[in-house]
Amino acid sequence: MKKIFNAAFAYMIIGVLSGLFYREFTKANDFPEGGFTQLSVVHTHLLTLGFIVLLIVLVLDKVFGLSGTKMFSWFFWTYNAGIILTTGTMIWHGMLTVLGLESSAMISGIAGLGHIALSVGMVLLFLSLRKAIVADKVVTTSRARSIVG
């Protein structure tokens, strides 16, 4: 649980700092106010996918004890790799936009890998959660039978 908490806290800090970076980097480079750049949405991605989602996972771990399983470990590292790849390419692409430089298909490809990792991570989370819920149902049913009978 501590690992989930620390990751959520780190994403909260990085998310807030990325918003600050966006504001200051665009100002420093005289980027037109209101002009779109990927930098403008990095902080929301970090705060939502990193901070909020991991806080929800922390609660699910508290209730179902997810973090003790091998599948959960796969979720955690795959999902975090996805966040880092996705937001890293957003920052890279956004900085190129602000600087007036061309982007490349490579950036889109790496971002796609990040999104795939996020998706695989979510599937692993749901498989881990399903396993925990089924195990909890078996334990609850066993307890009910021992009380009744």
C-alpha cells in the first residue's frame, strides 16, 4: 500500500509542477495565449491518471488486499510505465509545438505504446480486482455457513 500511496503523491506533485511548467514555458517562448499545445493537458493527465486513479486503487487495495498478488505488481509497473511514456511524449510534443519545431511519427508511436501500456495495466487491475472479489465472496460464504450451521 505504501508504494501506491507514494506513487499517487509523486504524481500529484509532478502534475502540479507540470501545470506550472506549461504556463512558464509558453510565456518564456511567447507562445500565443489560447494556442493549443500538448503541454496544456499534461497536468490533467498526470493528476487524473496518476493521482486520482492511484488513490482509488489505494482504497481498493485497503478493502481487497490487491497489492499482495503477482498480477497486481504487473498492473502497477505496466500502468506507471504507460503514464510515464504517455505524458513524456506529450511534454516532448508540446515543447516542439511551443518552439515552432516539427514533430515526427516517432513521437506518435511512442505515445501509442504508452496508451497500450495504460490499457494493459487497466486490464491487469480488473483481473486482479476480479480475483480478489471472487476470493472475498468465497471467504464470506464460508463464514456465513459456519455461523449458520
